[in-house]
Amino acid sequence: MANFSLVFHGTDQETKAECYINTANEITLEVYFDQDSPLHSQLISLDKSTAIKLAKTLRTEINKIEG
């Protein structure tokens, strides 16, 4: 399995979200509220079916954005 993560930066430049597969083979999203401090973060780990549902929901909500 590849060893990588994806990082998404928030529009306010103070936050970022990192996405990776954890050791339990789950998708983990970790949101950092202060990029300079890993102590200010929250994470959620999702099994494959829940991650797929989240991805579908995100696509639906993105399609609702005008412009």
C-alpha cells in the first residue's frame, strides 16, 4: 500500500485537513485548527462504506453550489 496523505487547506489559511489510510485500514480525516500546532486537531476514522457515503454526500453538496 502506498504511504502518502492528501492535505487540503481551508479558505481562511488557518485550517487544513489531512486525509490518509490508518493502520486499521480505515480512511482518516484529521482537521488542524492551527497549522503550526498538531495539538489543535480533531480526527475521524471511517470504514470504507461510510467513506464512500461521505464522498457521495460531498459531491451532492458541491453540485448545489451556484456559480
